Amino acid sequence: MNIVNILEEIEKVDGEIYERLNPRRAAMKDFFNMGKKITLAAMPLALGSVFKKAYGQSTPTQINDVLNFALTLEYLEYHFYNHAVVAAPGLIPTGAPIGAITTIRDHELAHVNLLKGALGAAARTPLAYSDFDFTGKGTFPDVYTNYLTFLKVATAFEDTGVRAYKGQATVLKGNAVLTTALQIHSVEARHASHLRQMLAANGATGLKPWISLGAGGVSNDTGIAAVDPIYVRENTSMQAGVNIVGINGNAGVTAAIAAESFDEALTKAEVLAIASLFIK
Amino acid sequence: MENLNEKVQNTLSMEGSILDAKLERRSFLQYAGAGAAIVALTAAGCKKDKVMIPTGVTLDFKDDFGVLNYAYALEQLEAAFYIKVASAPPSGFSTAERNYFNDIQYHEVAHREFFKNALGPAAIGGLEVDFSSINFTDRASVLGAAKAFEDLGVAAYNGAGVRLKTDAYIVIAGQIVSVEARHAAYVRDLIANGSFANSEVVDANGLDKAFTPDMVLSAASKYIKTKINVINL
């Protein structure tokens, strides 16, 4: 994270940011005095404290709401993977598979810590593994004993995460927080791409790294009916009033290509409905 | 500066009649005025020569059209690359790889044409590309270039999102960037399985890259022949 870039971005929205961050202001002295002592790992917390001090109590409520919403999802993802890695022996094959899931787990933990740091005292109550039911209230009873089921749920979570961040982007319009959210969002998309390839290699033949058109033109391309709500509207071919199918005479841009080319957003209510299946 | 010199010469030839005319007081003042204008032009050109260059395309970041044209430029570049790959894939490509690169080709064409239509008359012209550094018969060379394009595309959209003022375009940019990230992860895994989100692209905070337009255009410049002028960044 480049703090100078972030400050420049904030300046576009808040022309007084440098005044607010002026070292002469007592609130800011601590941060600048920390200087070289700040390590990369400590940055989220340090950054969070900067924003808190600069804005005092005035961090917009809607932005905190978005961050807490994201934090809930990151807790869900982190505990899902962490339990699989540390408490479900033999579930994930050794080598590349456990390597990939561990990488993803580590990113989710980093996201949790980043969002907690940015929210500071406004952060939601921490969520533990025991707060979740990853069988989805019995929908996926063998999630931690059947590798294929685990991959299906993992793919569903990542595709949900991608769609969830997108749905909140406009609330963060023009705010530096949007950049951070986008930086998390594209990492979730990278995860989704890899998990779809893992799923394809383990029985879901033909599942693409990107969300395609389902059989017969339905929005869910995974063939798993239980996750239909996660893929609603993914078969959309109109974008901002522009019809993508066969656009400007390009016959190669089929309905499937049109669906694949643009990931769709989910509303907060839709995401919470999906997540509630996994939260006790 | 070459173009600026041209402009200065054009100005001089236009003012030729002044040079030829008798040096009456009024004409002299006109000439002096023209000279001062040239000096001002040169000075301005030295400070911000990008503003004065009349050739190539101009990305004016003063509003959303500039950001959308920036995205349009990048999508043009990506589409041109994948069209070339898909039309004659390297012999080392498997059938699955050929199919997926064919898909990606059309994703990028869809993105390119979307921006063209969304921009309408405000769209910049077509860019001339330079892929001389890529060996299109070599799988590793093609994958390396694809990785560079996709990672750069992701970082470009991540960095540009905050500049957008129109809700619909913020959503569209988000809808496209995740597809680019899916491409990036796929291509990276083809090069080295498990490198879909390694430390080259994701930092210790779990964040992907976010680049400013000048960083992106500088990295992309080796693949673009057309001069791209950036103003109001």
C-alpha cells in the first residue's frame, strides 16, 4: 500500500487532507514520529489510526458500514479455509492444493486484519470459527470430509466475495477506501479463478476460470442448484444500456462471451441472505 | 519537442507576411507580439510539452470520459494482442489453452467495443500497437506477455476506480476488473501452478496492485506506437 498515493486520492475528495495531516497538529505528531519504526505488517493499524485522528469522529457512517460488511465476509472466508487447513486432516491433498488453499487463507486473514485496523474502534465484534456453520445448515454436510464439496463451497464463497465488493463500490465513490476495496476485490477474483480451476480438475469438467453461461442459458454455470442465489443475473448481456451480444458486428461475442466478459454485482441484502446460511 | 518545433515553424510561416512587410511601427509591434507568443509557447512547451503536441491521442482526465478512454486504450491493446494469439496460437498450446485464449480474445473485444459505444463521439481513435517484443510462436513468450497485460490491466482499473464520478461507470469498471483478474490468475497458473496471487502481485496486506495512469501508460508504452498525451491527471 502506498500511503502517498492514498493521501493524494483523498486530497481529491477532501482538499484539506494535508492540513488535517499537518505534523504541527498534535494528533498527527505520533504518526510521523513513528517514522521508520512502522513495518509493513503494522501498516493497517497505523493507517487506521491516521484516518481516525485526521477525521476525528467524522468517518462517514456509510463507509464504516461497508467496511464492517466486508469484514464479516472476510471472517467467514478466513475461518472456512483456516479450519480446512488446520483441523480437517487429509481433506486437502498435499502439494499444490494445500499450498493454494493456505495462500488464500493467508490473504483472507490479511484482509480481516486490514479492515479491523482501518475501522479501529468502529470494527464489528470479532467472529470466531464457532460462530459459523459451514455445512450451510445441512446443505453441504460433508464440507470438511469431501474435498469436492469443500471446493464447491470455496468457489461459491469467492464468487460471492467478488460480487459483494462490486455491489458496494458506489457507496465508496471518490474515497481512497474504494481503491483499497478494489485491491481486495481483484484478489478475491484471482482466488475464484484458481478455485474454479481446482474444481474443474476434480470433476466439474468444463468449469471455466470465469463465470460463464449455465446450461440452457441459466445464470449459474456450476451446475450446483444449492448455490443458485450466488449467480443470479450472471447471464446478463446488457451493460449500462449497451447490448454486448454481437456488439458492433463481432459475431464471436456470443451470449456466453457476453456473460463471461462482465461479472455482475450483488446487493448487500442478497449477500447477507447468502451469508446467513453459514452464520449461526 | 519535435512537434513543438513544427508548430513554431508553422506559426512563423503564417506570420511570414509580417516578416516581409515594411517595419512600420504597427507591424513591428505585431512581430514582437508574435515573437513573444512563440517564446511563451516554447516555455509552456518545455514545462508541459504533452499539452502542446497535436499528434496521437489525448487522454484528458478532467472527467469520466478521460478515464473511460484510458480503459478503452488498454482494452484496445489487450484485444489486439489476444486476436493475434487466437488467430495463430503457439504450437505449444493445448486444446484447452487454445479454447480459453479464444474466449479471452472475445472478452477483450467485448470490453473494447463496450467502451467505444459508451463513449460515442468522445472516443479516442484506434491505437497502433507494437508487439515486436513478443514471439507469437513461442508459448512462454505469449504467456509472459499475457501475464504482463493482465496484471497491468488489473492494477490500472484498481487505480482508476477512485477517479470515476458516475455510479454506472464505477460499477462497470468493477465488473470488468474482476474478469481481468480471473484472466491474470489463469495465465499465471499456466506459467506456474499456484502463482495466481503470489507476492509479485499481492502484498502482505492481501492487496493487489493499484497503479496510477502514468505508471500504467509508461509500462504499456513499449507495446503502443501511437503517441498518448495525458492531461489533467
